[in-house]
Amino acid sequence: MAINDFNDLDKFSEACDPQDAKEPTAPADDRHRLQRLKRSAILQMKLSGVGSPEVKGAECIDEYKQAFKLAHDEYVSCGYIQENPEHPYYYSTFSFLPKTCIFVFKSFHNVIATLTQIFDNNNLGLPMDSLYKKELDVLRNQDREVVELSAFVTSRQFRMQNIIMYLCKAMFMHSNFHKVDDICVMVNPKHVSFYTKMFLFEPFGPELFYEKVQAPAVPLRLDMRYIHERLRDKYATFDKCNDLHAFFCGRSHPSDRAVSFDLPFKGQETSQEIMQFFRFPQIQALAA
């Protein structure tokens, strides 16, 4: 989830990682990983009902509105936040920092999924600092470029169509372009196995209680300096339909033809129109 919000990848975890499943032994690890992939079907292209699919970084006010409205509506329905009829948008100060990327998946002109990537900031840090500042400072002290993932949301109409995977691929490409060293996220402990076994995240701090969502959290990180080699080693014997290395790092995966990726997204200064609408006129001073 970016536990600070909600993560549709948890749906895949629940589908392919039953709570009573036993941890595989080392020799059976690859077989178990393949079974998980087949059960979750996370790499199958399920684009029924999606027109002119495109993944890009939000740029205009309409894309920001749709992304934040989608987050608000989904979090209200999940009981994470109270409904705000007067201003039905979910966002934070971090959403408007110059390097933050609000990824959106669009069907024609409609945003049907979103994912936020927040780059570390000297003044504001990262949302995860509220629980894991000590652990993040260890990475910062090594001069590593650290980012946090947040606000994974898909419209209920398109749940379980793997759209979140396209957003993850765009985020991965964006991270490579900007030479990110560590991708960090908070997840519910019951999903740690899925993230570590399938996506090769690693825990880097203790389990703590996160009051914002009234649930336990575990911090995970993906070391981007070695992820290409690790994905290749883990998925080298898998067919392309189940090969996460080919999906994230390959140049000719079928997903590249099914969905338009408007990347790399180089970012831009948020317009005054956007800042004023979302009531953040002083954001540039905060982020300085």
C-alpha cells in the first residue's frame, strides 16, 4: 500500500499468497514464485473497456483533479478518511513538490488509476519519516537518492485488470531515468512476503503501528543499483508471460505495444492555477 494510503497490489497479494500458505524452502522458491505469478496473473494484459490506454505524469489541472478525486473517493469507500463534499480531493504538501510525479493511467481522457512518487526533500523529507526517519537517514547518509511510493489507487470499475502494473513499470522507468537508488514503501505485514518474494523488496526497519490508517506497517526498500541483475537472476528461467525482468527491464515486452508510455517524465514546476485550486500558494517556499 504505501501504507500511508492504499495499494491495489495488496489485491494481487491476497489472490496469490493465501494466509495459511507455508513459506517455501530454498529449492522450491522459484517454483513457488511461478505459482504465485500464475495465480495472480499480474502480467496478463486485461484492458477490456480501456480506450487509448496511456501512462504519463499529471501535468494539467484536469489530470490533477481526476487523480486526487479518485484517491479521495476510494479512501472514503475504504474507511481511511472522512468524505469532504466541499473539496473532494486527497493530496498532501508532498504532492506538489517540484520533483514529485503523479503518475496517471488514462482511458481516453479519463484517469482510471494513479500512483505518486515522492522524491526526498532537504526541508520536508518523506512521509515515511513520521515512523522511519532513523532508517531513512542511514540511506541519506550514504548519499543515496531515496523516493517513496504513495497513493496507489485504481478505479473500482477496473480493479483486477492489472492497470497498477503499468503504473509500476512507468515508475520504474522514471526511477532509472532519474538515477534513483532506493524505492521505499510501507506495507501491511501480511503482504511483506509477496513484495519480497515477487518484487524483491527488502525490509529495512521494524514493524510499527501507523496511526493514520490504524494498522501495522513494515518499511520496504528496493535497491535500484542492483535490481536489474537480481530480477534477471530470479526470472531467467521463466517464460516471458511470467518474467518480471522482461516486463520491467526488457525492450520488447508485449505491454510496450499495448499501452502508450509518455516517458521519461521530466517534471515541471506546478502551475499557479493548480496551486491556487488546491490551496497551496506557498509550496515553492516550503520546498526550497
